[in-house]
Amino acid sequence: MTSFHQKHQIMESLDFLDHHQTEKVLTYVRSLARSRQEEMSHQNLKREALKEIRLALGKDRTLKPFF
């Protein structure tokens, strides 16, 4: 099943929902998008912090795995 076909099926199923149900679905989808953005932001922050730590340690020293 193609992505376009799946999206089309989802859009058709939304036509059968009343206003309240549609709002609940939209709220849920927005929360998923927001949590994904927060996760990406956290990963970027972590990546930048590790870069700064590596620079502070110098090129000849590296972090040893803790676990």
C-alpha cells in the first residue's frame, strides 16, 4: 500500500467523524508532532554538549564509555 493511498484512506475516514471527534484526533496528532520535535531538540542539545566536552578534553583525550 502506497503512502498516498494510506493518506487518502485516513482523509476519507476523517470525513465520517463529527466535530468533537475531529478535534480530539487533531489534538492527538499535534501532541505526536510536538513530542517528536521535543525529542529532536533534546538530541541536538545532547550532540552539542558532547561536542563541547570533546573540545574541552582536547584532541588527544577522549571519553571512555561509562558502561
